[in-house]
Amino acid sequence: MSAQLIHETVHDPQAIMEALPDKWRPQFLAEYKSAVEVARRPERFHQLQELLHRWWLKSIALSDPGFETRQQEVLAGTVETVPIGEAIPDWDERLARARRR
């Protein structure tokens, strides 16, 4: 039995491009090209992975038709929000773990 590679679309630049609304694609491409150049140095490769992960998350949010409206409401302070510590009870521990990485 041979092992097969699993293709993870979350870090696939093409999948991210396809998921993003048109207006966000130039920004993604510019940041991606810059990250690819930086990633040529082995000790900086993780930055490319981090960029792809961030843009995958952004593509989920930005592809939601109501995202920009809700974002503007939050920025304007016209909606009720919940502190992240209440929404995610173990937020402080998660944040501490992320900072240690």
C-alpha cells in the first residue's frame, strides 16, 4: 500500500483566489508574491504558510455577502458586541499558547 498526499485546499493559493471576491484578489496576489520571495529563505518559510492561513480565513469572511455591512456596523459601534473572553471562555489560554509559538 502506498501513501497518498492529502491536498489541503486551505493553504492552496488558487483555492483562496477562487473564494475571494474580485476586489480582494489584487491585494492577495501582491501579498502572496512578496511572501513567496521571503519564503526562499528556509527560516522564513513559515511566513508564507501563515499568510496563506490568514487569507484562507479572510476568504471565508469576505465571501459572505453581509460581511462588509456587519463590519461597518461594528466599526461604527451600532451593534451589540460580546467581549471575546465571554464568547470563547478559554480565550486567554489560547492567546497565551499562540504567543509562545
